[in-house]
Amino acid sequence: MTDHPRKALFPNPFYVILLVSSTMFVITALGYLISPSVADRPGARTGSLALAAWLDRHGPGALAVELIVMLVSALLSMATDRWFPSRAPHPGAASGPGSPTAVAQGS
């Protein structure tokens, strides 16, 4: 039979931070690109104009902060990836230093 991949025991929290910050970066970048056309539209609502004005003033700074958060969380997620195993060890597998599992993992 084929082995189905098991769910992670607990996910790497830096991947979650990376996912959220990447999503926010894309939303901010798209809003920053669209805001000039919203500001020039004659029938725009005040909320839309306020958001467009905020993005015009603070958009580059927000994008820079989100980019730094993305970079740091990506580096931390790669550095700590081995601490968050994606599979539970097999019940019959030995876990000593000379075991095949430890040798295969480079321990």
C-alpha cells in the first residue's frame, strides 16, 4: 500500500508568519498600485479616499516593513525547519545514534 504523508506534529510558526506577511505584502502592493486611480475617480467615497491617501503617504514604508518581516521569517523558518518534524517517527524505529533513521538524517 502507499503511505500517505502524515500531518505535521505541530507546524513551524515561522511559516505561518511568512504566509501572513506575504499575503499582507501582496494586498498592500496592489492597494498602493490602485490608490492613484481611486483618488482620481470623481465619485469615490470618503473611506476609499482616506485609504488611498494613507497608502500614498505610508505605502512604501509599510511595504518595506512587510518585506523585512518576510525576509526574517523566511530565514528563521529555514533555520528552524529541523526542529518541527513533518512526520511522527515510526513506532518500531530505533532512535539511537547508530540507528538507520539517525544515519539517514545525518546525525
